[in-house]
Amino acid sequence: MARIPAHPDTFELQQVLEALVDPVRRSIVTQLDAGGQDIACGGFDIPVSKSTATHHFNVLREAGLIRQYYVGTSRMNTLRRAELDAAFPGLIDALISGPAGR
Amino acid sequence: MARIPAHPDTFELQQVLEALVDPVRRSIVTQLDAGGQDIACGGFDIPVSKSTATHHFNVLREAGLIRQYYVGTSRMNTLRRAELDAAFPGLIDALISGPAGR
């Protein structure tokens, strides 16, 4: 159980924006949404080292943007899309769809 | 003419997010939208010094969030709402309306 990281139950706009202002973290969110399925930490197309990627996943998890769980030794990532849409209607759509996905 | 600052014609999501991640700048945008009218730089309810406020207005203007012009010696601020909504549908709404305005 200790291997499963803690996840927040509530969202703070400030923390969510601080997570999403980073382009690598925004790319992780975009890839999760586009794929429509959970992705292992090693399965993202991001131009950073493994340790830097781990930091980015931690920031996203602590802000409530993703949920993480283990399958064997792989840490999987789920976009908390429905919860985010309920807390901040339109925000994720605005950031990852259409021209805003630039 | 030299007193009228330059305004960008295009928007970059990264720059817009960097402007909006600051809570004081988000408050300026929220106050402009809520008031429905232009507001002089001295007319905002923000907890910062005049020089710090000037910095925040500059960041917002350079990101394309506000348009500035002079009336006498007062620098007025306009939210570029329609242009922003066209560039990033839903983004401003998500940040300033409802629970997201926290």
C-alpha cells in the first residue's frame, strides 16, 4: 500500500494552474486525454530525463490532475478528467483542444 | 503616440498561461470582466504597490490579455475578451467564472 502515492480529494485553481503552466506537464495531460487510456510513466513522448519526468508526474498528481497506480512494477497514470471538468468547467478543454493545444 | 504601449496581434498559450498563473494578474482580469467596463490602473482592488501593479499590467498587456490606452494622464485597461475567446475558447470563462474564480 505504501507504494501507492497520495491523491488530493479537492482541487485548488492556483495549484492546478501552476501544474499546467509547464509545457511538459501540459503535454502529459494532452497525451493522456488524446489516448483515451491510461499510460505508464515510461510511455509518454516527452523530452526530459526519467528523474525530471518523475518530478513532473508528482506535480501533476499532487495538483489532482492525474491518478497513479501500479500494475506490477509499472506506474500507470490516469487523467482525472471528469473530476477536473466538474471543478473547473472548460479549463482542460481550453488547454488541450484545438488551437489552444499549441 | 509614444505613450501608447505596443500590443501583440497574436496570442501564445504559453505566454497567456504564464500571465494568468499569478493570482494578482488573475484578479485584474476577473475585475475587468466582472465590471464590464474599462478600469484605470489605479482603480483595481489589488494588494500590491503601484510599481508592482505596473509590472503586472505590463505582463498582461504583453501576453495580449489587456489593451491599454490613455485618457488624459490615466492609463486605462480593456480586457481583450473577444479576441481571447476566439484564440482559446473557454479559457477565460474557466478561470474567472464560478468555482474556478477562487
